[in-house]
Amino acid sequence: MSEHSLSHLERQTRIGLGFTLVVALSLLSWAAFAQISGAVIAPGQVTVEGSVKQI
């Protein structure tokens, strides 16, 4: 690789990591301060659609 393309790749990597960090911190901040006002509770049952098959 040439020196120019390597520095361009490093810059793009730093921009991507910085953007990822900002998004992650934003989501964590929102999760820490968001208030949950309620939940939906409903009865239910989980069943398997198929049967066990030996391979």
C-alpha cells in the first residue's frame, strides 16, 4: 500500500470508531435516564412446532 492510502485508511478508521463511540454513548445515556412507565403482561405458553428428529 502506498503511504497516502494507508493514512486515508487510518483516518477513515478513526472517523468510524469515533462515530461508533458517539452512538454507543448516546444509547447508553438514553438507557440510563429513560423511565419505563409500564409493561404489558399477558399469559402465554411456548410450544415446539416440530418433533425431535435423529440425524
